[in-house]
Amino acid sequence: MLRLAAQAIWKHDLANFALTGGNLLFLLLGFKLGSPAGWMMVFALVGATSAWAWLANLRRYRTVADTPTSRIVSAPQGYVEIFGRGRQPPGFQLLSPITGLPCLWYRYVIEHRDDNRWRVIESGISEDTFGVDDGSGQILVDPEGAEILTTRKQVSRQGRYRRTEWTLIENETIYVVGEHVTLGGPHARLDKKSDLADLLADWKRDKAALLARFDANRDGEISLDEWENARKAAADEVDRAHFDIRLKDGVHLMRKPAHGRPYLIANRDMHALVRHYRLWSWAHLILLGAALAAFALL
């Protein structure tokens, strides 16, 4: 599935560079204002953006550094870290829109140069699941909502058009930290109350079938006793369906976790990611300290 990006796609590295460039613009604004009050406002803005970026990078650094790596075959349900080789699901092939080459995931931007500036005219990102294999087993990864870091970037120009594409490809190293869930299988998370309500709602929509099945006295209405019999029949049907689900092999999936915890996918190993986030943390912390010192001097 392809979702055309109508809004900007803010990823981690882009956000870091944007904030750094924004701080430089704040400093230029300070020179233009040229007053103590103006400089105080500039340093307050630099300090606030640097503090936010420092905390965001520190959080990711601690996540990657502190989350233990799980083997796929024995990964627990919940927030985990896995590391393996990218795999394309059997019988399916995703092609990147710019180069037309097979890939696991892509993001692209097409720009047109107007009056010495580049204007985005089309962009998109893939949301197809792909696999990761660590030798002990395989797991599917849903990239929707993930912060994806990739070293694979291709830029091509033709006339006044510039096409940029980022990809993850099969067999390369893939790191993922996020929520592990098993859909189906003995460990499936099933909600009998919700499934029962959905089934009864379906039955109510087909009144003729409901009457034919549960209207014992054939008066054209479902009495309280007859409705109770319908509820018991529906509960038995839900129990049988849940039993069948638990007998089958479950599908193991990595997805975006709830409660705002980081969901990271990268074609780098853990040590490279730790260095990456630690470097950005220190960079923004130094900017924060400089902004606070300058604000105090004023």
C-alpha cells in the first residue's frame, strides 16, 4: 500500500538538521534585531529547541543502549529489540518507484526547480510489511509509524527535476525496536466480550435469519428467553472460533508501540545506532548550554 505524503514526513535525521538550521536562522535574526531584548528572545528560542532535541535524542539513545536484544524464536510479547537480515515475504515483491529495483521499504520525493528553489511535487512512502530473519526464526515488520534510518539514498536529476529515494533492501542488516505481538496462535490476545458483541450485532442486522434460528414460538419477535438462547449460541460460536485460532501457528509482528515509545527501524547495527544518537544528544546539549550561558550573560 502506498500513501502519498500530503504533509511533510519528519524523520529523525531530517528533524535534527532542520532544528540545527533553525537555530542558525534564530542567530541571524538576533543580528538583525541587534538589541539585548532581541538577543534574549533568540537565545530563549535556541535553548528551547535544543532542549527538546536533546531529550528526544537522549530517549532514543537510552532505548537502543538499554533494550536487550531478543532472539525471534523466543521473543516475549511486548517491547523488544530484534536484529537480523531483511527478508521479502514469499510470493511478494515490492519495487521502488524511482529506480524500479526490488526493496523491502522505500520513501521518495520528486522536486521541481522553480526560481532557484526546489518545490516538492510528489512524495510517497511504502507501508508493506517485510520480514526479518535472525537465524532462529522470522518475524514480520510493519513499517507504518516507524522512524526509519537508512544509509541507502539515491539522488538523480533530469532537467529541472530532482528525484530522491531512500530504501531498505533484502539481505541487509535490519535493526528493529518496537512492540512484538502474535496475531493468532496459542498466545493470541483475544477479546471474547468484544467479539461476542460484534457477532450479535451481525445477527441483528439479518433479522430474518435471526428469527428463523431463534424464534421458537414463531410469533415474529425475539423474546427475552429466546434472546438469551441467541447469546449462548453466539458465545459458543466465539469460543469455537477462538479455539481454532489458538490451534493455528501465530503470525509474529513488530509494530508501533502504544504510549509514545520509540519505534525504530534501521539498516545499521546497534553500536552504530548508539553512536548516532549519542552524537546528536551531545550536539544539542552543547547548543543548549551555550544558549543558557549567553542568556545568563545578557
